[in-house]
Amino acid sequence: MKRFLMPSLISLLAVIGVVVSALALQVHYSTAVQACSINEKWDCGIVNHSPFADIAGLPVAIIGIAGYLALVGLALARQRALLFLATLVGLGFALRLTFIEEYVLMVWCLYCVISQVVIGLITCLSFGWLAKEYIALRRANPTV
């Protein structure tokens, strides 16, 4: 049971990331007022319709969905090192988007903030999982 805890937890968080990214994608293609458009500082519509919401014509939310699905695959395949590297890339990407929200758009997207928390948690968990493997290998073979 314990053997499946970390990949399951990381996968669950990544599925939450997929759902949040799908909600952001829905906002991206919608022209209606969104429930996440709370006030002038919290408006998913402004963020998801900005020029920063696409990269080479591809909505950022689709990149998020693909990234989170890749994290599920890596976690279930128990590829700890690749998972950690992928989470670092995802975290860096999310931090760049957060910077744009804060300093360029000056508007926050609730879905984006939730996604930022999710990728942050997955990064921490994947680091811990990788460190645990490394420590176990060092104890098993102390001469390496």
C-alpha cells in the first residue's frame, strides 16, 4: 500500500491540475462572463484572453493539460528523476505566467493561482520522493 502512496498522490494532484487547466481553457474560448471573474483584480477572462494566453497559437491551458498528463504518466511509471525535472520545467513555466499576471496584466486568474499551487505541491512531493530514493540507494551501497 505504501509503495503506491506517492505516485498516487502526485497523480491525483496532476489530475486536479488537468481539471483546473480545462476550466481555464473553457474561459479562453468563452465570451461569456465567468464565475471566476470576481473583480478588477481577479478576472480569469482578462488573463485568458490576453496576448499571453497563447504561445505560437496554442492556448497556454492546453500546454498545462498536456504537462499535467505527462506528470501522471511519469509518476505512475515511477520515473522519479524525470518527474522531478518535468515539475521544475512546469514550475518555471507557471512562475513566468504568474510574473506576467502580477506585473504586466496586473490581474489574477483564480484557475492559474490554483494551478500554481498544484505544480508547487507536485514539485515538492517529487523532490521528496527522489530524495528518498537517493538516500535509500546510498544506504544500500555506502561506497558509491
